[in-house]
Amino acid sequence: MPAPEDDRFHVDGTRICSIADALEIVGDRWSLLVVREVGFGNTRFEQIRERTGAPRQALTARLRKLESGGVLERREYQQRPQRYEYVLTEAGRDLIPILSSLRLWGREHASG
């Protein structure tokens, strides 16, 4: 991979890197699995939890982070009791081809 053309740095001296920026949003445990499940149409909390195996507290944190990062949108589907589902934003949908490539890479290099 060629080096970035614009060699820019943050005030603290760290290199500005779009990969590092992306990993701030989707690089922690469970995040890409959540995106995968929502992309498959499993949009409700319990569906996502069951299919990823994520602990409730961790899943809640990931959903909030993905929502604040612009990857997911939370939509109310029931008022009483209040219930929500999650849908991919345009940025979230842009991750689908990346997940497909990662799946192929995993099949080739990581599957035991």
C-alpha cells in the first residue's frame, strides 16, 4: 500500500490517518458484527444480541457508539412500551462491501 500523499499531523504529533479514524468508530469488539447483523435485517436489540453473542452492556455501548459515529440510526417502532430498531445509514451501508471482503479474507486466512 503506498504511503499517503498528504503527510499531515495532529497537534499532538500523531499522523492523521483515515484508517485510524475509521477504527475509532468500528474497530472495537462487536461493532462490525453489529453492522453485519443489521445489514442482514436483524434490526432489534435482542436479535442482534442473540446473533452476535455480545453481552447486553457491551452491545448497548456499541450501538450508541455506532449511532454517534453515523453508522446506525435508531428508529422507534413501538411507543408503549417504547421500543427501537437500528438501521444502517449511508455510511453504514458503505461498510457492507468491506465486510464482504473481510469475510473472504477470513475464509482464506483465519478459518480453522
